[in-house]
Amino acid sequence: MDFAFTPEEERFRQELKEFLRRELPEWWRGMFVHDDRVFPQTRRFCQELAERGWLTMAWPPEHGGQNASVWKQAILREEMWAHEEPRGPQYMNLNYIGPCIMRYGTEEQKRRFLPPMAKGTVIWTQGFSEPEAGSDLASVRTRAEEVADGFVVNGQKIWSSYADAPADWCFLLVRTDPSAPKHRGLSVLLVDMRTPGITVRPIDSMAGPHELNEIFFDDVKVPRNCLLGEKNRGWEIVTAGLAFERAGIARYARAGRVIELLTEYVQQTHCDGQPLAANLDVRRKLAELRVRYEAARLLNYRAISLQARGQVPVVEASIARLHNTQLEQLVGHVGMEILGLGGLLTHADPQAPLSGSVYRQWVRNIPTTIAAGTLEIQKNIIAAQGLGLPRQR
Amino acid sequence: MDLHLSPEQTLLVESARSFLSRVWSLERTRAIEASPSGFDRHLWLQMAELGWLGIALPQGFGGSEQTFLEATLLLEEMGRALLPSPFVPCVVVAAPLVQALGSAEQQRRWLPLIAAGRAIATLALVEPGWRDEWRRPEVRALREGTRLRLRGRKCFVPYAESADLTIVAVTIEGEGPSVLAIDREIPGCSYSRLDTFGGEPQFDMEFDVAVPATTLLGKPGEAGAEIDNACQRAMVASLAFMVGASERVLEMTVEYAKTRSQFGRPIGSFQAVAHRCVDMRSDIDALRYLVYQAAWNIASGKVDALEVAAAKAYGNEALRRIYMNAHQVHGAIGFSMEYDLQLFTRRAKAVELQWGSTSFHLERVAARMGLE
């Protein structure tokens, strides 16, 4: 057991921090803001990362990577998430779309799809949920009918991230065999978003624009070489992808950053002639956040330790996610409580304390225990696969 | 960064688990809890032969030269077996105090005996009216020529009646916190066993005795930092014991949820029940790695670190949740004395009440975050 990073890893983190200080403009507040500069900024940023070999550093060299250790990759994720994910939509390419193509794709697909990801020039969205298929994801109805030269897709997806970026490609879960049991008739298609018949409708959310969209497919033709993996074996790909995704977001790192910001805030803010940091209730609450941050960070590190040994953590990733998501929500709530009425100011108001970081922490995390499998679905996974309890209904 | 046990650590854990499962059972725990000494001397000597009692001591004293981290791994296995013993007061608290503060002669006298299982040592620290945290002792030692006159009362001293060596925290008039190594042979200490529910014998001790000044461990007035270190070690060690104990309780609870049937199906197929088991899993995992991290910090000499206090701040609350979830899943049977769950629940509450409350440790965390 070793609970320290190596000096080389620490140097890499410092290098990243300096890079972020240089590259991130003062106005950067993350993705979900009404600001036309956001998407061009994320594209520029990803290309800068790519030039330094950092964008896909953990990938094998033949796909544009450097075989970097999973720990360096974790440090990169932590610094990115701590700075409100300046890679924007492209973090998904690295987290699970690329790895799924590496694992399930043909040689041709790897040559076609991975290099643009490594260069930071392509945006993907995902088509998983449907109006009638949320937690019960395997009941998706969007239909891909096999025709001579491929598939014809009809249906509707919802809650698709960044589809209005606009996204170039969609990682799409479809039903290819309606007569098979529901988990066995699914496939994954890689769909060019410029194909005729695709319509995107953005859904404004409490967090702001861009996060959520509906995508409509009306007789959309998808060539056969865009089927990922075997036909009707899509469920396996999607569950692997979701496990990558759960282990792949360093949510605790953002929570940790907001705890740091709040710590500075209570040291500098005075109330009744005393710094807020002297208030016992404030001290205890911030310490409690810090303790929960430690727990979440360690459970993520456990999952990463397994990855370092070539294993795919599934139960461990779900347990880490339980802690990550609840920590993120708690930091938002406690942060708001510490700011008091100042917490009501959005980041659009110049008077907002901490540039609205706490407001964003609160509002963006309302759906954190819902996305990528609800808290309850995570618990079902742990109950069945981790504890061997009977299937939950 | 690597959260896996090393091959040597894995071997240590596996051999400890297989040894304890061979020699110990929960029936033995029940019997030993009711016995006067509160531990099994024969087994204690076997633990010495395995090298456990000198786990972190140098070879010169008969030790195994491992670190505090290996001691916590052993404690996790003792917790899984729910083995009551003076391991924490003797091996984790007292021996390192002798090692850190004692003269060469004191070390030579006590450490080989402790490692060999032939001397039990304990710490008399707590005084009437203290809640949880350690503070400046009010038991005074007055200099009388070459002797120290010790007067006062200590309480919650574990295994005091069995102890060959009692380390007593005192304030020497005009000199500050100090510790004395009091031999069983010295008369003038009286014991009375307290009626506690925690599963380990604890005693009140009355002192009215003049002891030679040579009983001082280290320089007078300079023991404060080492006493604090000893408390942090004891705290992490007790939590490690509860990590192992809780893992066993989770196994019992999941087994119960799989086999107990109501409304025509196992209760574990109801989400409300299953999710309580998952919450236990999630709390135990978090606590385990917080404890490992704390132990690693202590082993690296960073006893004062934020990460050490974080373990107990989380642990206290987690233990409450874990054991209330276990009871809720078990229903009425878990409340009966004949069922084994109560053995663990009582111990969990005792660990929560020792070595610092949640607010005490949150305050330590806050101070280390720079919240001054």
C-alpha cells in the first residue's frame, strides 16, 4: 500500500496546474452557460492538450496515445474536473466512447474514429435514454432495421449530452431484434450526425444550455461498417461503457476544489467582527465535507488501483460513484448554507461570491444522482454483483 | 499510489485469518467476556510465537520489525474473529510509548517481555469527568526527594488487573505532563472493575503511592506529544478492529437477507432491505480505506495528519449507520442475546466512545484545513 503519488506524478500535476492557469480564460465557468465563446474554447483547449500528448495520454501509441499510467490519467482527470472540465464534451471521447471502440471496434473503425479523438477535433454525443427508457435502459425502442447496405433508424433519444454543440457523431443504442428478450436484441451504431433525417432539439435545464437534448431519427441510413461489435450484443458494450464512465469522472476533485474555495472564503469573510472560519458550526461543516471528500477520493483510488492491474472495476466503480455524487451534492448544499443570501446570486451577477462556483456546484449536481444510472440503480448493481443478493425489482 | 496490499501483507492477513478461524469462535468470545481476566492467556502466548505482540518492535527486543500498518491489518483480522485481548493497550499503546520515551534500561526490561507475551502493559490515562479527548492529567505527582508521590484516580483503564506494567499519565507539579511506568510489584494501587458493556475489562484505579523517580518514562513534562501519538494509534487500531468486525457483520446480514423469507420471497429481494446492505458495504469500504490511509500516515511518522483524524470523524458516524442497518435487516432476532449480532454492536459503540468523538476529530480536521 502506498498513499502518495510519485515525485514524477506530482511534477506532472504541477505542470498541468500551470498549463490550466495559462490556458483558461478568466471568463471560463464550465460548459452550461449562455456564452458563445464556450465551444470554440473547448476545441482550442483540447487541441492544445493534444499537441502536448495529454489528451489521450493513456491510450496505446497506435491510437495516438503514450501508454501513460492510469495514475497519470487520474491526475489529469482530477485537474480537469477541478477546473470545471475545460475539455467540454470531449471528455466523453476519452472516458468511454474511445475505449469502447478500442475494445469492440474493427481495425477499420479504430483507424477511422480514434485519430480525430486523439487530435481533439471531434465531438460525440450519446443516444441512450428514451422517453420510455430511463432506468430501464434495456427497454429502448429506437429501431434499426437491417437493409441491404446497412440499417435504417427510426425513433427518439433524450437527455443526449452536447448534441447541439453541434456533435459530429452519436454513440447510439438501438433495437435490432424486437423479437429477442430485451437485453439480447440491442446493438450500438456509430452515427454521423450530419446524416439526413436527424433533428436535434435542445432542452434547457436548470443547469443551463447544451447539456441536454432530444434527438429524432427519421429514416436515417447508417452504413453497415458503422455497427460497433456484433449485432444484438450491444447491451454488453453499453454496460462496459457505463462502467468506464462511472470510474472515469473525478467528481470528488471538483468537490475538493469547491471545499478549498469555501475554506478561503470563510477565512477572508468577516461576520460580527470575526472571520467566519472561527464559527464552530462553519468549521465543523467544512471539516465534515473534507472527511467525506477523503472517503470518496480513496474509493476512487481503489477502483483505479484495480485498473492499474488490468481489471475492470464494476462494483467498485459503483461504490465510488455513490460517494462521489452524494459528496458533490452535499458540497453544494453546505456551500450555499455558508454563503447565506449571497448564495442566491448566479454567476451572471458580478457580486456573486466565488464567481458563482457554489451556485454552479449546487445546481449542476441536482441530477448527479440520476445521470449514468440513478443512485438506486447503482445500489441494485452493488446488491446483485457485489453482495450476491437476489435480483431487485 | 496503490491501494493493494503487498504480497507480504496479503500473506500476513491470510495466515492470521486461518489461524484465528482455527482457534477462535464467537462461543469463545462469549465465554471470555464473562471471565475475570477478559482474555485468553494461552492464546496470547501463541500470538507472541507468531510474532504479533512485537509486530512493530525491533528484532533486538524480539520484535518482527514491521510497521503500524501491519499491526492494523492484524487488528482487522482480530476484529473479524471478535477476539477480545489487550492487543491495543499493550502492543499498540504501551510498547511504543516505552520505545519512544523509555531509557535503554526501561526498554530492555519491558519490550522483550511484551513481545514474548510474558508481560501485559496498559495505559492509565482517562480521569473522572473526561468525555473523550485526552487532556492535561489532573493526577499529580509531587517530588519527595528521589521519589514521586502519586495521588489520584484514573478510570477506564483496560486490563488493569492483568497488567504487569501500567503507564500512568500524570502532571508533575511545576513540570507538566509526564508518564510513569508503574510495576505491578509496587503496592499502593487499588483496582475496581467497572460494569461496562463494551466487551473488554475496564477498571478504576486509585493511587496513593510513592514511587522511585526512576519510574519516569522520558523527561518530566515532555510526554504530551507522545501521549497524543499513543491516542491516535489506539484510535486507528480500534477502528481497524471494527472494520474486520463489520465485514463479518455484513456477511451475517447478507446471509440473513438471502435466507429469511417473508411474503413468499427472500427479504433481500426487496430494495428497501437490499439497499441497507449496500449502504453497509459502502460505509465499510470507505472506513477501511480511511483506516489504511491513517495507518499509513502513522507508519510514515505523520501521526498528526488530517487524514488520521478523518478516519475517526467518519468512523464514528459510519459505525452507527452500519450497526443500525444490520439490526434493521435482522429484525427482532438481532436484538436477542442468543444471536451473535449483539456481540458486535456493543463493541462498535465502545469504539465510538473511545479516543475522540466526531466533533473532537472534526475540530482536528478543521484546524489542519487551516480554519483558524
